[in-house]
Amino acid sequence: DTAVSSLHLAAALLLCNKQVSVEFKISECFALFDWSGDGKMTFFDLLFLLQACVKALSHCVPDVPLEIKLEEFERLCREAMSDDVASTKSLAEWASKSTEILALLAKLSPQDAAATERSA
């Protein structure tokens, strides 16, 4: 599969940018997927965000698997959301503390010492 959608390209460029912090990547990623612009996401918006980011990264980062089971994405979404809708701010806070997400983003952001330290 060599085709890459513009959404995957945008997500990959953001997440692989070594010039910005992990916090910036997280906040901008949520902003990119905030379709209505109201600062809120549903369970399925978050599910799509996670799937799209993994797909995007799998095209350019060797350590990222091409396929992750839907159950894993759903588990992360349930971990992040206590209601059907959550603010992008609360989701960004969750992502900043999630060991799985932080570990991956810290690898992509070696210049961000704080994120690298939190992921250890």
C-alpha cells in the first residue's frame, strides 16, 4: 500500500516533527481532528484519531506496526473518556499521561527531555 491520504500525511508530518514538543504535538493533533471546532470529541472521534495516527506513523516509522487490533484502540478510548463526549483539553491531558502514547511520542521527540523522562 503506497497511497497516503492527506490526513495521514498531515498527522505524520506533525507527529514526526522533531522541532516541536510532545505537548505541542498532542494539542495540535487534537485540534486537527476537532471536526466541529467546538473543542469536544466523541468516543468515535477519538477512536478515529488514534487509528489515523497509527496508520500515518506506520508509513514512516519502522517501530510502529501497520495493524493494531480494534480492541486496543477501544481500550485506550475507554481509558480516556468517562462520558460519550470529552473536551479536547481533557483528552490532551490524558494523552500526556498515557504511558503508551507518551512512550511513542517521546521516541519521535528526542529533543523533548521532559517527555522522554515522563515516558521512562
